[in-house]
Amino acid sequence: MRGFCVGCLLLLLHITSSLVWAQDDFAVSRIPAHLRTRANAVMRDRQCVVDMQSPHEVLYRVRQALTIMNPSVLEYARLALFYDKNTTIKSAHGFLYDGDGHLLKKIGIKDFLDESAVSSFSLYEDDRVKHFLPNALQYPFTVVYEYEIRYKQNLVVPDWRPKPYLDMAVEQSSYQFICGTQAPILIKEANYDGVREETQQEKQKSYIWRVEALPAVKIEPMLPPAESYQICVKIAPEQFFYYKRKGSYRDWKELGQWVYHDLIKDQQVTTPTMVSKVNALVSDIEDDKEKVKVLYQYLQEKTRYISVQIGIGGFQPMAASEVERLGYGDCKALVNYMQTLLNIAKIPSYYCVVNAGNIKSDMDADFASMAQGNHIILAVPLAKDTVWLECTSQKIPFNYLGDFTDDRTVLACTADGGKLLRTPHYADHDNLQQRVADFSLNLEGDIIGKLTTTFEGVQFENRLGILELPVAEQQKKLKQVYAVDNVDFTSIAYNTVRLDSTPQIDEQLGVAIKRYAPKNGERVYLQPNIFNRGRSVPTLQERKMPTYINRGFVDDDVITYTLPDHYTMELKPRDLQLRTPFGEFTMEVKLADNKLIYHRKLWMKEGTFPPDQYVDYARFVNAVYSADLAKVVFLAD
């Protein structure tokens, strides 16, 4: 009887909520003035309910009303609903209102575009997406969405981020999670100042989080990762069901153990061909690290990356034998294949889940969940060090990860359980770009000469995508990189040095620039820094957020200009030396005989700095910017 009453109550709440929304007034004038300040968008109301009726029956209901204030954030109004064989869109509709709250249009499921969610480099994916973007002719406007999704699994549960954008204000937002009383769950609250509401009936328990009156914040440059300031609630059921497989976990150790035994282990069956090939490659090699290197080179030569989102919900890799046969695979499949090759050679390795991206992002040490990773890499623990392998690239050197997966915690999945490891960190001075140029300036103002640049550390990737292009394409790309009018490259050569920890690309260019520094009356104006000019940043006196430099680097440029006879220097920029907590900068210009020598060195330091130091940071960056634009003035006799 009590279960029946709870069901009636939920139905009543659903009906009441729909009635309230139908009668609501979405006039922009009803938004409190303090929430309109700095807001490009305002979330009027968002109600999310996750109803975990069983491990294989999870309903996700959302009702939201969003006001878009101007065209710059129109994309915020897009609703994208992904679905596959394990996810069903039960309903989706909405309403479009003008700034005065008058109904302009009803939105039905037929108004949504239905497309494949396959990436351009994917082979097998059954993911699809229904998405809708209002065609607004006037601003502001309000779009209301109501939708319900059914998941046949509970391994990945939708989280709650009530304020996804800094320039969005929130009038009110709530998130409710409903589950059975016997369903233990893990909860992680981040940056949430409220107190969650907990209620329990005979067969159900409910958790509710709410926020109100969150103002928009001005978007500032050099922001730290969103996890450091965004409100977020994550939930992970301890007992889960996923693609007809059951499991449980309370921490990373148990989750990693499940991944290994249920997703990976059975996909590492070898074939006689694989065994004979591995034995032939490594039988005469004594050193394990050298064996790993040889097998990694074999992987790069034999396979290519292509996204293959099949297996158990996209989490299970393709069998190693299939990769051997086909010669391709996604990140999961290629790592699994490489690990299988190492198993044959009796070299242990770890299949590692990582949250990849140019901005470093750690696994949450205190909260285990499958939703935190988006890529797979391989760790090979050896006697003296650990080798890290990116298995999806045919170009990346052995034992190099780069800025996509460096310096962050990853989940290593082993037979004994999961454990968090940290990928290598590339320090500021490891990320070196060193440039030496020897140019001649003629009487017409043309520049001709040689330019040699060395790229190391993560700056190695500055040219990785150009190496194997045809010459015509290299010319085109280099003209985009070296954005100088009338520049031409008379010769192009690259040399790659594959070192274990500091890979290096050497670029050698013949350079010709027409009319770079022509005569202007009796004077010639030469801007010696041709190729490495910084950018200015705004100076904010009232910075709210910390200043975050994601990755440090060093740029060191020496450019020598041989001048025409009878050129005398009338004016040169003053030498500059700056030392700050954020970085150091030196610039020196000197004349020796008829040669002008320009030396520029910039060291940017990785780190997070308090908001009140931003003004000093901006002064430093803008001083570098001004110095980069400095000119030398010559008198041409």
C-alpha cells in the first residue's frame, strides 16, 4: 500500500510540475536585475530527475527553461540527445517564447535533426543523436525543453552541473536521484555549498540538490580547469548492470579489477602468427626496454588508428587477434593489442584509462567512476623506469605522450585491481623552441636567408602534423604558421630525433620575404622579431578567478641580419630584462660591423596564481607583446 502511495505521489508531482511550467511567465523582465548583469544567458529553471528503478532500468527526466540574451551564445540553446541500443529517447518536446514571454512555437520531436554520431574517422559506431537549435530571429528569447531518456544500464549515471558556463546566470536548478533503499551509491559533491535533502520511504530513497540565484561571472583569460570552480554532483551505484554484465565497485581498485577481468582479459587471446612474430622480433634482444621499443615500432608499422566504438558499450576493446588480422583499431584495441604482444614477450604492462585533452585533468582520487576517462594508453613498468606508450599514432616517438595525456593521474587496470598512476611531466625547460636565423637585407627591403628551429618536449608537436605532407602542402601550412606578408620558403627540410624522453624535430627553411623593410625616404624601419610575436591580454583590475598557466615553455630566438653597406642605426629599442613569478623575458638588440643581432628569450612558468596577481601577469605579458613589436630605424646613405 505504501509503495502505491509513493507512486501516486510521484505521479502527482509530475502532473503538478507540468501544470506549473505550462502556466509560467518567461518574460525577460521577470529575471531579477542582479542576474541579468553580465549574463549572456539565464537558466530560468532546470529540474533533473534520475530514477534508478533497477540496475537495468534508469529513467532520466529533464525540464528546463533557458533564456538566451544575445546571439553570441546561441549554441547554449542547442539540445543534443544521444542514443544507441542501450539508450532510448522516450519523449522530447519544447516551446519557444519571445522576450515578453509570448509563445512563438511548439517544438516537437519531428523538429529535431536525427544524425549519426559517428566521428569522421570512425568505422563502426551505432551511436546517433537527435539535436535541435532554435532559429531565433530576435533576442532575447526563451526555449523550454522537456525530455525523458531510458537507460538499460546504471554504470554511467548523468551528473549535475547547474552552471556549465561562467557567463550564464541561474535562477534555480535542482537534481534528484531516486533509488531503492537497498541500492548503495557513491556520491561526490564538488563546490556545492548547500545541504542535500534526503528522504526515505519503505522501498525508495531520494536525494535532492538545489541552487538558486547564481549570478553570471565575466569570462576571464587564463582560467583554471572547470572542475576547480564548477558546481558538480556525481553519483555511481556500487552494484551495476552494463550490457548484460553485473559488477560492483566502491573504489578505483575494484573498478579497475572489473575492467581487467570483464572487459580486457578475454580479448587478449593470442594466435600462432602473433607468437611467432614476437619471438622473431625479440629473441636476440636481452634488454626489456629495447624489446618494448622494437614491439612498439612493429605496432606503428603494422596498425593504424580508426575509431571502432563496438564491444560492451564502447568500453571493451576489439580482440587482439582481430587487430592482428585487420591492421587497425581504436585506442582501446591498439593498447590491448600492444599489451598482448608484450604478454607474449613476458613483459608486464598496464592498460590505463586517462582523461585526455590539452588541459590537464586528473582522475578524482576520492571518487571512482567509468565516466571520467575518454582515452586509453599503455604503461610498461620496467626495472629502472616506466615506459609510456601512445598507441594510436604512427608518428609519435617511443616513450612519449605529449600534451594530450601528460602530467595527470590515470587508472591502471590490472588483475589485482585498479591503481592510480601519474603520467610523465614535461617541465618548462623541457618544452623548448630554439630558433637561429641568418638573413640578409638588400636595398629593396627584401630578406633572404636560412631559418633553423629545434622543437623539443611538447613543442615537438608544433611541427608533427607537417612532417609527412607533400611539399606543396608544407608550403601552405608554413605560410599559415609563419604569418608574414610575402613570405616564401625556398627550401624545406625536417629531421626527427627520437630520444627516449625528449623527442626533437629540427626544421630547416630557406626563407625569402619581399619588401619586408623597404626604404621610406631616407629611413628603413625593420621589425627584427619576424616569426615569434606574442599577444596582448586585457588588464583586469578586479580579477575573480585564479590565473592558470597550464604548461610552461621556453622560446629562444637569435636572428642575425646582414645589412647593406652605408646603413647606420639611428634608433633601436632598449634592451629589456624582466623577471616575474609567471616567467622571464630578455630582449637584446646590438650592431656589430654591418650585422644586426636580435636575441629574444621567453620563459613562461607553469602554475596557478592568486587572482590579485593577475594585474602583474598582464603587465608582464603586455610588456613582452610591446617588445615584440619594437622596430630598429636605419638611415640609408
